[in-house]
Amino acid sequence: MKVAFLSLQASEPLAYGLMSLAASLRRHGHQVTLAQGRTVSALVQNPNTQAADVLAFSATTGLHRVYLDWARSLRVHFPDKLLVLGGPHPTFYPQVLQQAALDGVCIGEGEESFPEFLELAPLGFPRIPDGWWIRRDHGQGPVERGLARGPVRNLDSLPAPAFDLYFDVDPHYSKEPNKSFLATRGCPYRCSYCFNRQFNERYRAFGPLLRAHDPERVCDDIATVRDRWGVKLVWFLDANFVANLPWLEAFTPVYRRRIGLPIFCKLRPERATPRIVRLLVDAGCTAVGIGLESGSERVRREILNRPAADSEILAGCRQLKAAGIRIMAFSMLGIPGASMDDELRTLALNVACGVDLAAATILQPYPGTAIAQWAEAQGLFDGNYDRLGYSYFDESPFRFPSKRERDRVTNLQRLFSYAVEFPEVRNNIRWLIDREPNRLFTALFKQRQTRGIRRGFYRAFRRGHSVDTGTMEHLARACRDLRLDPGSPG
């Protein structure tokens, strides 16, 4: 069959999942193309859309609204094509199948289940493929549910991703100096705001959920991209690159011997022990992304299920900065149960850790997460996932005690990165966040985020100088600057 993946035009090809799916479909004899655009009318005119038997979307929560609108229009233009949806949103909210005339939704990883769906579709679905919910009669029939399907056990059994799906379509993608890869899948932690917690609970019966490619296979994929399209910075999309220490120890010498390019990866700051940082440096790591999330130990422990102490987070960042590794830190604002002092303490923790780019998000209650269920039970969220924005930088969907408190969180998120870097902004942040939200703050945020990532972390080709930071005294000093009690962990 001919399958076309349809997606919004992206500024960068981070869709590793689609590349992996495309390769698995090709292995089973299917033809796979990509159609990108900003409007459904452009996609209707796209030759790849017109030629396909199957139109497939992959949706995160928020973006699912765009793809549902597209599916409704495409059903009118192409009544006989199969329309299917996969990705995080239908995995944790498969009821989305009833919101448009879709033929099916893929639940979980699709490299094994999507080919089976395409095998059974021409036969009229004599059985429902595991890992799918379907509706017959072009999305008009009742919902029929297949059995659960576990994740791919042996990642090395999968074919190499179809990198050409993106890199041969748009020269802008192939010319980017950084390119994305996935060496491991899964995360062992139970953070209340993350889908991995429910993913683990749902699929634990199928076996270990922390899986990894053989280091040689990872390097094979990188070498393929390097030799054909070029790459200067290897950007690992793994949820937690250092979660499997024996794998990291095996990976480092292989990567250094075969590839030797600078690396960006993600890890929890408290995992940045001297041993792990040494391995990252040996592998060529120049920059990392870490989740600080909240500066309040109480909020981390009681609400986010992130029980690391301030001292542990600071110690990890101290190790990273001493090694010259740049830090992009992700923090959450708008956490139900967090006071404004808690939010400002998050700012202080970023300052004390010496982060190079502070990316503050606004907590979103994604479907299936423990915090969404808790917030709904507490009356802080109405359970309407169609209200969520396209990204975690959008406004909070939670109920606030007052408009003023919501506005203060919005303003703090917009100015957060500037306040971390510039003492002049930090010293005036309480006054600034009391202003009405405005276009200037929004424009400043967008400019800072885009410039900071593209010029700082997309081109982190070398490690920086060793920096002395990340002590409890640094945190106390930052707290005093913000008129916070330095002795209280929050």
C-alpha cells in the first residue's frame, strides 16, 4: 500500500518516530512518503497525499486538534482513503477516535502494529490488530478495540530509520548542523506530569521497558547520516540518556572510536555524578538538557514525584559546569499547589545551578498523567484536553484563585530566562510580573527561546570553560536577591 505521513511544516526534523515507522513499513513492502504543509488545502493538492492509500498523522496533545480538523476535511476530499492517527495523544486518550471519521488509532509504539494494520485492512479486518482501536465504514462504525500490544522488545530488530523521508525532501533539513537520533527508549522514573509513568504501568507485564540499541547499531545510524547528509552535532532525543549506566559505559568507547562528534543529551541533574559526567565528557558531550522543574523541595516531592534534594541537584550541575558542559534547564511554572515564592525559588535554583539557557514551561495536564487525574479530582482542571495548547509554553489550563495570580505566572514564564541571566531583571522581577501580560513580554520570550536554542545549543560544538557554581551558598545568595528565605527549602 501507499502511505503518506501528513504533518505541519516543521522548522527541524525531530520526527524520529515517523522515520522509524516509515522504515518498518518499507520492510513490509509498503511505499512511504511525506507531505508537509501549513493548511489542509495545501495538503489536498500535494501529489503524495493524492497518490496515497493511507493518510497517517502523529499527534501530541494540543496538536491533535489540528490533525483532527485536517482529517475531517480530508475525509470529504478523499472518502475512500484510510485515515489513521498515532502518537502520544491517542496512546493515552484513544477515545479521540470518536472525534473525527478516522479508520483507526495506533496505541503505543507502531513499528510492529502498523504493518499488521495494513495487512488486515484490505481483508476487511477479520480480526482487530493488537495495539489498535478501529472504526469500520470509513470511520462511521462503532469503536472496536484490539488487545494491548507491548513495546518493541529488541530495538536492533528494527530497520534503520528512513532518514531520507526528511533529509531528501527539504534541503533545509539536510543542511542543519545538528541531527537527531534515539539510542534508548523508556524511562524508569515515576514523575507525576510525564506519560512515562502510565506507559510503564500499562506495559510492565510485557517485560523491561528500558531498552537500548547496541552501541554499534547507534553508530551505524549516525555514520549513515554523517556520510550522506552531514552532521556536526549529534542530538540524542532519549528521555534519559544515562538511565542505563552499563549501556553508557559500553557506548562511550564505541562512539568515541567510530564517530567522535559533539553530543547533546538529556539527563536528570541528580544523575550527573562524577562517574557519569566523566563518561559523557569521554564520549564528547558538550551540552545537556536537564529537568529542574521546581525550586521547592516540597513541590518536587509531594506534587511532581521528583524527590531529589536541592543539594543533589546543585551537586550534579556543579559537576557538569566544572567539566565545561553547557546546561539547558527545563522548569515548570503554574504548578497547582505552588505559591509565588515557590515559583521564584525555581528561578533562584536555576541561577545557583549556573544554567546557560533557562527554559521555563507552564505545566500542562496531559492525558494519562497522574497530575492530570489529581488536578481533575481536586477541581483544578475540567478534564477537557481539547483546551490544551499546542506546546507546554502556552497558558495554563488549571483553575487559579484569581486572574492576577494567573497573570503573574504567565509574566514570570515569559521573563524567566532573562531573569536567570541578568541580575537587573532578576532584582526587579516581582515588580515586572505584576504588570498586565503584554505583547512585549511574549515577543521577548519567543526571541530569547529561539535565539538561545539555535545559536547556543544547536551549535554547541565545543565544551566551554570550567565554571565554579552549584553550591548551597550560591542558592542562598540567589534567594536573598529575590527576597526569599534562604534557609527554607520550600
